[in-house]
Amino acid sequence: QVQLVESGGGLVQAGGSLRLSCAASGRTFSSYVMGWFRQAPAKEREFVAAVTVSGTFTKYADSVKGRFTISRDNAKNTVYLQMNSLDVEDTAVYYCAADYRGRYPYTKISEYDYWGQGTQVTVSS
């Protein structure tokens, strides 16, 4: 089993940056595709970004492409989401998730096995 704990959320002005971290417990972190999702008020949870086991392949939602960067450090059991040029539309609770089977395109919520508790990101205008 994998336990995930997100951190790094907060309040930022539009145009600013934040870096989210997700620390994973367990020795098998490097076996999981890792993803970031977000859920805004009154909206469904949506895919943001994913990174494969080795970290060599990444995938992004169109809405964040070019602004967000996902990365992982398997030695530290941590996955990151660097968020630049933030917009008020990015306001949401951000969740990290782990997918053991790693099925492309890595965007389906139902295919992730473990989830963190979420961290709030609020972007003000």
C-alpha cells in the first residue's frame, strides 16, 4: 500500500508560481505512475499531469501545458508539480495519485489506486 501526502499549496496572485510536492510512503514508489489531479468548487475532478515510472515520459492536460511541469525523484519517494503563470482558473484542491498498472494515457481517475488528501491552491486576481 502507498500513502500519499501533498504539500505546497497556498494563496498566490495571478501570474505567480507554486511548487507542489507529494511524498509517498512505501518501498515501491518507483513502480507507480504518478499523477496530479485537481477539483475546483462545484466541478468534477480532472486530470492535470502524469509522469511515468522512470520519469522520462510526461503527459499534461491542454489547460496546463507549457505552464506546469511534473517531475519525480524516486530516491526521495516524491513527485512534484511546478506551476507557473498561474491563473484564477487554476484555483482548486490538488491531489496526487499513484497508478500501479500504469495504463496509457494515464488520465483516467478510475485507474489510479491511491490518493492523497489534497492541498488547496488559490489564485487571486
